[in-house]
Amino acid sequence: MIKNIVFDFGGVIADISRDKAVRAFQELGLQDADTRLDKYHQTGIFQELE
């Protein structure tokens, strides 16, 4: 019986623009979003969600 299905949206199922995501987080007040959402390594809550 299948209990869980995991999707990897980051460029696999949906084309997500990193630059748009960074700008949106900066508009919400996360000024260091660019460093937290590095193309290869995430930090803070973004790493915790990974």
C-alpha cells in the first residue's frame, strides 16, 4: 500500500524561476534571500525544508 508520494518541483515537474522567488522573498522582508537560495546550496529554513 502506498502511503506517501514525494514530488520534486524544483525544475523537475514545474519550471520555477529562482530569480522571481528571490525577489518575492525580498519583497516579504527576507533581504538575504539571494544567499539563502543559492543555486546549489540553501541555508536556514530553505535547507530545513530540503
